[in-house]
Amino acid sequence: MIYENPDIESSFKENDLGQTLYDLVLDIKPKKIIEFGALNGYSTVAMAMALQKLGRGVIQSHDLWDTYEFKNATKRETIFNVKAYGVEEYVEFYYSDFWKWKPEKCDIFYIDISNDGDIIERAYEKMKDYADYIVFEGGSVERDNVEWMTKYNKKKISECSVKYDIINNDFPSISICQKN
């Protein structure tokens, strides 16, 4: 499959951050991706397109779906979006709370769960011994200053103790952690 910017509601869509995730998956060639925070499935579809091009791999897509109190989507809507792009054979869907979930080994761990500095620190500590690559939404100055981060006095990702590199600075940005 040739990459196309998924026509799925997402803050990633305007700046086509799916291309970054797609390229990352092609570069790493993972067998297993664990994703937390699928929402409508934009990032899921972008990464699954790359798996399809590779002809192998799986994304375990975890979310709280419509039980999450803030912006959410139904599992059914997300499955529909994944099927619309013909990549469903590369995706498994799970209802999971990241904080209650038991870590598993994976090649790429991707997290997008209303990320802030505290969440990134806690996620890194939980996954550093299980994931070859830890990738997350956010990390840029612009993303650190979104309305809800200020309103709820959230710790900026740029001020957290985790070392990371921004791999796409376009809003809302995508970053990758440096492993110790």
C-alpha cells in the first residue's frame, strides 16, 4: 500500500503527521507495535499502512474508547476507520487502561493519552525495559502550551526528566525517547 494521509478526524491530519509514523515503522520494521490512545484510529491506520507495505507485523491498539471522560471515540468507529483503509488484518483492538495494564515486550510502544510531562515520565518508567522504541504525541513547545495543559496546570513535556528527540515538530508533534 502506498501511504495516503488518512481522512480520519485527528490533530495529526492537518500537518500529515501520519507520514512520520508511517516512515518510522518502515525504518524500524517492527513485528509488534503497542499503541495506547487510538481515538478515531488515525495513527493506527498510518502505522498499519506501513505494516501492510512490509507484509508483516501487528498493532495492539489499546484505548478506553467512549468511557474516557475527555475527547474520545467508540471502539466501533475506530474499527470502521481501520477497515475503511483495508488494514484490519494488522490491528488488534483492546479495551485497556494503561495504568492497570501489564507491560509486554514490543518493538515500538506508541502513547497518545492526553500526554503531559508526568504521563511521559511514568510511561517511560513502565515501558523502558519492554520496548525497543518509545514514541509519543507531543514534546514541542507549541504542544506544551495548548489550552488544556495550561488550564489544568499540567507539567510540560519539555520539562520532564525523560530525554527525547522531536521527530516531527509540526503541531502537535511526535517524539521518540532516548533509551539509557
